Amino acid sequence: MSAEPLDPALERVCVQMSQTEMQGEALTSRDYWLLALVTIAVPALLVLIGALL
């Protein structure tokens, strides 16, 4: 793996992402529930429906 320098635009974005004030709001418990619903529950339900067909 080579140690090439980053593109200046990419380096600026990386620096901005590491700053706390640029990271946005923290997720709430409702956000975590919705995330679990759409990434675990819905696909599992679709798999079960597909298995029954």
C-alpha cells in the first residue's frame, strides 16, 4: 500500500468531519428503533413472505 498524499478537497472534508460541531445531531432512541425496523424487521418479514410463496 502506497502512502500517497490525499487530495486537498478530500483532506478538508476529513478535517471537517472530525470536528464535533460539524457532525450534526445525535441519534435519538426513536431513530434507533426506526433504523432497526427498516434494516432488520422489514427484510426479515419479506424473507418470510417469500418463503411462504
